[in-house]
Amino acid sequence: MGPVRYRILGTTQVLRPDGTAVPLGGARLRALLTVLALRAGRAVPAGLLVEEVWGGDPPADATGALQALVGRLRRAIGAQAVASADGGYRLTAAPDDVDLHRFDRLVGEGARALADGDPAKAAVPLDDALALWRGPALADLPDRTAEAARWETRHLDALRARHTAALDLGEAERSLPELTALCDARPLDEPLQALRLRALRDTGRTAEALAAYASVRHLLADRLGTDPGPGLCALHGELLAPGEPVGPPAPSGSRPAPAEGAA
């Protein structure tokens, strides 16, 4: 029988080994589990738990309230799942039993394979990582802005890497619709725009690629007062070069570097 699985890339959930969900009632209970799962296998000080679970508005008897909440969590997911440790509490789960940590590890594996020039190998862990994303990350944390932003960035890293692998594998036609949607949502993201230009070129849409470049150049100038960076400029030069064959180019600098804390 496999381990209990914890999901925090979206609303917080606990899955039994057979895949059924454990009922988790109450926002505070889900917030407590989210904080513990974010640091799975590590002791979390009681003070930090109070701060994050109650969002800076702790009850008068914070210690007693936290102890009561931990008791409720133990009754819900099992007494052995939450251990008392070093003035706080610890979720007794391996990092890979939490979707967020598994996601991070898989994205790191994919990014390393991509950097090593093996897009086919990279595609497997990147697909597995993206399948874990239910978003928005850490949805049950009262004050999730800063930490969630880090994971949203990591998700975008994974998307860029997966589309880079797809283009390197000659799968531009399949990638183009999602790349177009991503660029529409993030028009100032130059690495994404570079991927879209590559996809347009590789599907024989050179005129559309040139028009897209011009649109991005005007947008950057209008909103940021800047010119396109070296990656986009290099692609523009390739689009203007006569007689260039259509097909996946050599690995380019548009690939995302692993985010801080990649595993």
C-alpha cells in the first residue's frame, strides 16, 4: 500500500493510499495542513504556524487554539501524521508525498535534461509536473501572495521548458495554440514570445512571425520604454535571413533557467 498524498497546488487535499479523499472541514484546518505540507518532514515553530494560519490576527490564547487545531487535524488524518517537534509540529511525510515538492523536483529534472540537450528526456518529467498543477497554488493560506507568487513563477518556468522541448522535437504545430494563449495572457514575457516566434517560423508562418515580432517590439517600447532583448532580436534576424530552412533551430537562449530553489 502506498503513502498518503498531500495536495497543496490548489485547494488543500489529503488522499488515502487508495486515492479517496480525506474529509477536511474548516478553513483553519486546511490552512494548518498547508503550512505543514509546505515544509513536509521539517519542524515548523508554533509561532510561525499561528502567524500563517491566522493571517496576522491570532486569537487571544494562540497556543491553546493551535493545540486544539492540531488535535482536530490529527483526528482527521491520523495521530501519527503530525508529530510534536522542537517547539512546534511536523508533518511526517516525505517531500515527494506532497504535490508541490514533487512538482519542484520534476521541473528540475526536466530543466536539467533540456540543458543537456535531451528534449525527449526532458518532456517526460515536465509533463508529469504539469499534470500535478491544479492551481492556484496554496489556495488555503490566508496570506498566500508572496509564497504563491514564487510557485506561479515556477509553473511558468515549467511551461516554458516544456514548450522549448516540444519545439526542439519538431512539435511546433501542437505547441502553437497554447503558446499563443500564454503570450496573450503575458504579452511582456520575452522568453514566451520568443517561443511563439519559433513556433510560427517552424510551422511555415514566417510572415505571421514577423508581424508578431513587430507587435511585441511596439508593446515593449510603449509599456516599458525598452527594445527587445537579444533572444528576440536574434530570432528576428533569423526570420529576415533569406533561404533559411524551416524546422526546429538549435537550442537557444530562450530556454528558462531553473528557478531559485530548483530540485
